[in-house]
Amino acid sequence: MTGRGVWALAGLLALPSVASAQQSGSSCDSCESCTAALSRDNAFAELRGDIDASSAATCVRIAGRGATFDGHRHTVRGAAVGVEVAAENVVVRNVQAQEGGVGFRVAGGRTVTLLNAVVSDARVGVRIEGSHDVRVVRAVLARNRVGVSMGADDAGQCARAMPLGSTGVVIVRSRVEGGGVGVAACDAMPVLTGNTVASNDHGVLLGEVQAQGAGARGGPWDACSCAPAPGGTAPGTLLLFSSGCGGCTVHESWLPEERSRGAVIRARSGGADGGVDQARFDAHIRHCGPEVVDALGVPGCVPNYACPASGEVWKRREGDRELAIDRTVGSPNDVVAFSEACRTAGRQGYGRGGRCVTAALRSNTLCGNRLGDLRVAGPLSRWGSVDDRCGVVEGGGEARCARTCEGVELAAVSAPVAAAARPAVPAIPSIEEEPSDAGAAVAARRPATPVTGASESPGAAVWWALAAAVAGALGVGIWRRVRRS
């Protein structure tokens, strides 16, 4: 067996302690039971079925500080507000909302993460009101009157010269398609990175926001790179999620070589004992690299890397028990390449001083929006567009997009597939089960089309298969103990 296979097998047998920071998880299946479960600080609640909320004003309200709500891709349907966040340090992941008024509302929240949110056929997909440091990661917003609203009216329009109301909003690697207005930022200066906003009436509308001062109060702001924890980590730093497991130990042993070659990497301190450094790192990556934590419990999930500056991660959850790859990592060479890409993203988007964000629009595709792809009130130069692809730009002078929309193929916008209606796929055993075919199933379900980064090496499927099979058989007790802690 190769050395790579050894670390993959060992790495899955010692799961990280992030889950232990949460209270024991509870299941909920209604607006009332989910709201009650998420009213407590550090609550962890899992949605166990679709909810018909057509008679609800607000279906699920999260008031618990540090709460996590995992929807497992179930749907809240028809509510005036599907999920409302009114607390600090909240993560909502894998929840779908359909029809009704507002899919997700963040009102007075702080350090809020929406991961894999899916909203279709609603008045507003995500509404952010008077909140600070809200991160929308890998959302899918389809056929809504407004995809993301920050101070906009129900038609997605801005009043003139609005004061800054929501600071530090970041939208990362999301798709906003087939609606009226894709993103309307009237009282906010969001950072948009790696998104596709296409086939709407209007793409992105940036209002004339009145902002004064430095930092978040003076313009676009990304807390994950501008005020990062832990240890003053600079923008463009690659984060290694390391728990002291066998695989993590191997990755930690690579660090001196990688750093000697110029890689900028911050590693979580190993071991299962916790401590202040681990707690700080875990809190940072929970918000700034949520896909890494969301992948826990899937075969092959540790160790893992994340780059907050670009929104790329090594491995992320795809469905409940499958993984997708942003960037392949199987050797020190791959890690060094990932680090350099992350550092480049940091250099392109961030600087020092009060205006930390120097490029608030980066690597987006704003194309095929019928009445305009980008409209800016005031000088577009303050947004510092980098490597964007766009078509029709209104206001703000020069378009400043690096590329045009020529050659961009826009997929037909269809409804997101509800959990109950998904086509049958081979069962992908989780690490809680004892499968004999876990490796083959995981290998078969990996994405057929490559994503950003190098192609996988020929041996990757082998170590993934072996890792998943052995972890499924031997990691049962460990994972259950972590979940009970």
C-alpha cells in the first residue's frame, strides 16, 4: 500500500472535536419544534422532513447564540419567512425554501453563515437587514423576484443615497438565476466572489450607499480576511483543518517542506484535547470555511483545507454522504499549488489599512441578464472589479470587467430538486454504518465534470475507496462517541 493510502485510512479513524463544541443534536420536523430546539445557545438541530408552512408567518426562528441548523436538504414551503436568524454566530446549512415570501431572513444577526441555502419561486431568496458579517456560501437562488436583498424593496429597487445598514456581507460561489433582480445592495457594500448571476431581468444592482469611517463602516468588508482569527492570519492564508489523526499528522509533517517552498498555511493544532487555540481555529473555520466542517462524518472527510480569500476548499459535502472536490490535494506539490492560488486571491482582493477590501467584485460571471448585468450608482472604481466576466454595465463609468460574456453558455434555469423527488442513486454509506461497498459507491458518485484545480491523480480513487471502507468498519464507535459528547 502506498504512503498516501496509509494516511487516508488513518485520517478517518480519529474524527475532529468540532462536533463536541455543540450540544447533542436534536431532530425537529415542524416550525414549532425547530424554533424551540434552536432557541437555546449552542443548539444543534436537524430537520428530518419537509415542512408545509403555507400558514406560517415565520416558520423557523433561530434565537440561540452559536446555534446550528442542518436541513439535510429538506424543504420549508410557503412561509412568509422560511428561516429567520436573529442571533450571533449562527450557521444554517443544507436548508431549502420554496414559494412564499422570504426564504431566509437575517435580522439583527452577527457572524451568520448560510451554507448551501436553496430558495426558489419566492418573493425574496435571502433578505439581510441591519446585520453584520453575514456570509452566504454556495447558495442556489432560482426564479425569485429578488435573489439577495440588502435594503431593497420587494421589486429589488433602491431608494436614493441610503445609509449603510448591513456591514461585512459576503456572497461566495453562489448561483442566482432566472429571477427579477439577482443581487440588490442598497444599504450594504457586499463582497462578491466566484458567483454566477445569470438569466435574471437585472443582475447585480449596487446602490449609492452612504458610508463613512474606516473598516466595515467605510466600505466593503470581509471579516474572514480583514479581521481574521486565529493569530492574525493574513488574507490568502490556506487553512489546514487538522485534528491530530493519522492523516492529519502526515499533512502536518509536510508543512516544513511546503513552507520552505513559499506556502502560507495555518494549521489547526493537532490532538483531541481542545484548548484555546483549537477553539479559536474551529470558530474561524466554522464561519469562514463552513464546507470543511459540514463534511465531517462523510468518508474521506479529514484532513481538509480551505481558502477564505477565494472560497475554495479541498473537500465538501455533496448531499448527505457524498463529497465533491474543489481542488485536488494528494501530495505536498498539490498543497503548495493550492496555497499559491489562495495567496494570489488574497493579493488580488485585499490590502492593508482601513480599506482592507480592494476588489469587492472578484471572479464573478454576470451574464445574460435581460435588462443589464451590472448597475452601479456612483464610481465603479470603489468596487475594484478583478477577473470578472460581465456584459451590459450601467453607470459608474468604465465596465472594468476583465472578460466579456462571449462564449458563456447559460444553462436553462430549472427548479432545485427537492429531497423527496431526487432520482435514485446507489446508497452511500456514512461513517456511522458498516458497509462492504462504501469505497466503490463513493468513487462512483464523485463529480463527473472537473472543477477548479488540477485533475485527480490515477491513484486517488484507490485510497478514497480503501479509506471509506476501513473507516466505515472501524470508525463507528468513535463517531458515535463524538456525537454524544
